[in-house]
Amino acid sequence: MQLRSDFSRREVVRPGDEDWRASPMPGVDRMMLDRVGDEVVRATTIVRYAPNSCFSQHSHDGGEEFIVLEGTFNDEHGSYPKGSYVRNPIGTLHSPFVGDGGCTILVKLHQFQSEDLAPVVIDTVNANFMPGTVAGLRVLPLHAHGTESVALVRWAPHTQFNPHTHLGGEEIFVLEGTFCDELGEYTVGTWIRSPHQSKHTPYTGSKGALILVKVGHLPIEG
């Protein structure tokens, strides 16, 4: 399956643009954002677990990175409430399950560099954000390896950022508020992927925003 697999293109998926699709496991549905392959696949996906559902044990041949959007995600290693950011390196395995409240996560599969072996678990709800590079921004770094960097960025209302170029691309998922640039406005649940050497000048309006942002990780060509 090829879905938004041309990484030289800018892509935007807003709530309602994609339907939920059943996974191989009962009670687990997926909203696909990008995908290169079938079941063992490079993919960016929103995964929704119904109450008391589970997924069979599986290994992370290319690594797994996720943030919990709603509910609590569980496996044999721990429980991860809303706002948890988790990285399971290449070669790890687990058996996910959820309780009565169900759970929704944003997950990226098969996108780790082979030497990126650090497991990560961060409770972003209770973490301390640091001042950003312009007034009105606060940043919570989540992970960095090579050219790749992942962070949460909280934008106060009416914050303006500088024009900049994305070397190695950029991905954004809007968690709260409304994020804006000269190309549009992006409400909660919107995913944006911008290719290598793309440019924009982001800002926020009266609502501010909280975004998950990853930079420097996309192919330089294609």
C-alpha cells in the first residue's frame, strides 16, 4: 500500500479527511496518515483502541514511536496515560492492551535509524517546558538523534515565529488550539508533513496551540 508515500510533497490531513479502517485485531481501528507497505510497514497512523481491546504481541523491527492522545495505553512494561511520549527501539516487543476507557495514540513505525537504541518514556503533562527562541513559545524536547529532533511546542495566543527552512523536513501534529502559517489554519487533530527545504512562517491566533513537531528526519530526495 502506498499512501502519501512521496516525501518530496507537502501533505496535510485534517480531521474527517480519512476514514477509520479496521486493523487485523478486533476493536482496534486505524486512521492512516502515510504508509509505505502492507502490515510490516513504514507508517504514520492514528490508532483507536475500543474499551478492553488488545493487540497481539509484536516486535518493532524498525522501531515504534507514539504519543497517547486520549485514554491510557498499557503493555507488560507499564501504563501510559494521555500525554505520554514513548519510543520503543528496534528489536523490542510488547503486547498492548487498554482498559474500560479505551485509548487513542499517534504512532510512527519503521522509522528509526539503526543506531538509535535509546528507549524513551516521558510524561509530557507534568514535564517542565523551557522558553523557546521567540517570545510566546515554550518547548519540551522529547528526543534527538543525528539530524532528527522531536519536541512539544506550546504557542501562546498571537505568537509569531520567524520564517525558516526545513532541512530534512518537518512533521507537525496539532494537539491543542489552532496552528497557522501562510498556507492555512490547522485545528486539533491535523497532521502536516513538509518536505526537505520547504519553508513557512508559522503563527497563532487567539487560541494559541500545542503541537508535536519532528524535524530533520525525512528523505532528502523523493
